[in-house]
Amino acid sequence: MQKCGKCNEHFSWSKIYESFWLNYKPIKCNECNTTHKITMPSTLIFVSFTILPMLTFGFFLSPFSNGLVTLGIATLIFIIGSLLAPFLVTYKES
Ligand SMILES: [Zn+2]
């Protein structure tokens, strides 16, 4: 999990997760107040864990002819991907 570049304080999963939903809002360290911005590759990681697999499933891989079932599973894929993404992204001091 991502740490503060200055004081090595760990950022919580929920803090990073929240940052995603606020348009990659910069994270502020609890200890030293240093602001951290998401790195460019990390935004790509987030997209490739969420939107990409969701669309791939929805358009190419779905075995279901029922659009609603496909949509439900695609949404599930998106949610699971977004839950995993905080472990992989990196933030940089700004
Ligand atoms: Zn810190």
C-alpha cells in the first residue's frame, strides 16, 4: 500500500478509494499534511482495472444474451476492480 513520501505514514485503503471517486483528488497525509497526487501511470492502472475489463466483458466476452445480466456482471467487475486498484496505484508528493 502507498506510503507518505515524507514520513512513511501508510495511507488507508479507504482514503485512496475515496480519492478515485473524487476525480483522483490529491491525498493529504494525516501525519505531516503533505499533499500527494496520483501519478499518471496510476490513473491508467485504475482505468485498466475497472472500465477496460467492464467494457471488454460487456461487448466481447459476455455469454449472456440478456442485456441486464451482462450489465449487472459488468458493474460487478467494475466494483471488484476498483476495490483492488488502491493496492496498485502510486501517489507522489506535490
Ligand atoms: Zn506524511
